[in-house]
Amino acid sequence: MGIVAGLDSSSAFTRIVVCDTETGAVLRQGYAPHPQPVGEPDGANPHETDPQAWLLSLGEAAGGGILEGVQAIGVSAQQHGLLPLDPQGALVRPALVGNDKRGQVAAADLTEALGGRHAWAEAVGSVPHSAQPVAKLAWLARAEPEAARRVAVLMSPHDWLVWQLLGRPARRTTDRGGASGTGYWSAAAGAWRPDLVELALGHRALLPEVLGPADAAGTTPEGLLISAGTGETMAAALGLGLGRGDAVVSLGASGSVMAVHHEALSEPGGLITSLADATGMHLPVVNTSNAVRALRGTAELLGTDLEGLSDLALKSTPGAHGLVLLPYLEGERTPNLPHSAGTLTGLRRDSMKPEHLARAAFEGMLCGLVDALDVLRSRGVEIRRVFLLGAAAELPAVQAAAPGLFGTQIVVPAPADYAALGAARQAAWALGVAQGTLAPHTPPVWPAPAAQVFEPGEDFPAWQGVRQQYIATREQIHPGAF
């Protein structure tokens, strides 16, 4: 028996879970928020930060002997972050993190500079958007040219944390999952595209060595093995135990659909973002601009909250008495309708009731996510079950409609720190390989998380009718959207 730790450094806090290598059982846990810079009010600078705050948070979360007896650590961290370093490894400016939209214009110009969306989809399996490091580089070259000229090394948050834990060695590393989110690494080729760094930044920069899923990044002076680490999305997939046939639908204000697949996928219009996972497989992702924001908007209109909206919806029937909501409240990424607005159709005197509007909001949100899932299905991705994540997955109206609309088993995992658990599982894998007890192509088998499971029922044909009603409305309002 061994003991390993998983460390998840999100945008706001650090969580640590200490697990048994054989069973995955959580033995101890730690938590600490990232400290706020002295003299700055909350949220004063949401787009950038001093990464020393991550180390301070890590130290606090690891207090009280949390890491006693630990043999290996895995690191998960927020994605889409960029740490631009000089030749000596010092930051040339604060780290760029989070949903920074300052690079929107730069991302659009980058897209055209390479020859359009299709060219980028072919090159790296994604089209530049403002959150991606490649767009941040292009913004930096325009907005802060002096700082941009000093950039010699590029790292992501998880790369940087691993490097710090190892004492800042000459060797800098990352993993496939983290690299695949940068916009300058190809999941299909398994290689960096330094020419795209040069296109964005104006010159080339050193990039980390990309480790295999079970590789170790190194060992600390105290003898602690540090695994490759990965991004939060890939760590959560590993923590959930996803495999072939599994998809994850994330219900945030916006939505995302990803699935485990055996090869990298791209789509000429850029609807698919081709990510790699933390096991050697791939995680093609399709994003939507609207998910729970459609529910919240409808709840506000009806003077209730999400739980009240769910209760109302259950008083209606599948099909919402003919009401159909196309939930494109913020435009839409899938389908690519950035300047569209939401549409409510089917209004008749007998359908103009709160419960029918509530039902239409849930059906519209879920049908929009089924559209995203169908993008993956159309490219040959097998979907046997769908994991629903996010607080809205607990709503009875979501659980009642999802099996019939997605047409597959629905799994709602119990709330847990899945990114930290995935980081711990990666650490156990790297430790096992180093000790000769695990194979480098098979992660340790840990029990599946506790979950509620819902199957399509006898009303499945009715739900498929709802789906067809939605498709017909979408095609009428936005013909040829896909």
C-alpha cells in the first residue's frame, strides 16, 4: 500500500486530497483560497495574477501534516493560463489567466493570418479564441510589445507548479492534456507548432517537454515523485474514471460536451476543440454559449429560482404544449450563430402558462446540448452514457428529460473534488510505473464514484418527438445552421 496526493489549483483556491494507491480511498483533505493581493479589492484584476499566490495557497492547504507519508504528488491546475518567462525563468509580467476577453480581436486576426478556421482546425484541432494562450500571446505582442520581446519560455499553470515543486530545474515539462489547450500543440500529430507561437508572439520561445501519461516529471530533493500533471478538465475526466463510450455534459452558464475517443478529431468550421486526455486517449470538446443562463433568465422572468423553475416544469408535459425555446441568449457557438438571439415559438392561448415556459426552457437548454453531442456522434464518436456535471444536474426537471433527449444512460455523480482525485490517480499511476507494479498504458483501477443513474423509459418516443420539434424549429429560424 502507498499514499499519494492530488493537488488541484483552480482559479480561486487549492484543494488537496490524499489517497490510498490501491483503493483510491480519500484519507485526508486540505483546502485554502488563493490570497488576495494586499491593497487590491476582490476582483480588481480578474485577467492576471501573481502566481506566487498559488504557492501560498498550496502551502496553507498542505498545512497540519496533510502530506505526511505521501510518496507522490499529481498536479491539476486551471486551464487557459499563460506564464511568459524570461531566459532566467522570471515572469516578464503577471500571469494571464481565466476568461480574458482582451484577446478577441487578436484571435480573429490570428485566424485570418493562417488562412481561416479550416486552416487552424487542420493545424491544431481548434480555432483561436480569446481564452487560449495563443490568443493571449498575440494580444501581448500588440498591447505590451516590450514585455513580449523579453518572452523566452512559455508555461501553463500546471507546468509552472510542477516546476516549482521540483525546485525549478533546467528541464521543464508538461503533459498532452495541458499542451492540447494552448492553441500551438497538435493533438493529431502529438507535436508543438512553434511556428504558431512565432505567428502570435513575433518570435519563437522555448516550450516544455511533453511527457507521457504515466511519466514522472521528476523527484523532489526529499524524494517525493511528481507526476506529469494536467489541466483541470483532463484531471476531472481521470477522477471520474471516464473511458471509451463516455461523454461529459457540463452545465454551467455556458455548456460543454466532451467524450473519450481513440483519435484526435477536428471539424472544418472549428466546432470541435481537439483536446488530449490524461490517459493517452483524446477528449474532443464542443462548447455552447448557453446552458444554465437560459434557465436563470426564464426563472427571473417567472419570478422564481432554479428549484422553483424545475417544480413548474414538472407540471407540464414533454413538448411544453408546443412551446419551443431556442436558447441562443448570448449568440451561439454550436451552431455557429454568434449574432443570433433566443427565440420562443409555439405561443397559443393554451400554451401561455408558466409551467409550459418553464418546461420549454429545460427542453431548449438540453436540446442545445444534444446538438453539441450530435456534432461528436456525426464524427463517429460512440456514446453509451452521459455524465451530467454542475449544480443544475441535480434538478428533477433535468433528470426527467435528459435520458430521453440524449437517448442514453445518464449518470449524475455525487459532488466531489474530481480534478484533485484525478491528479491523485495520476500520481498513483506514475508511482506504480516507477516501482514496476503498474503498466505505463493502464491507470490504476479505482472504484467508480457514487452516482445516480437514469435510463430512457417507456416515454422515450415522446422525448424523441420533442427533439424533432426542436430541430424543425431551429431549421425554420436558422436554416442550414449546421
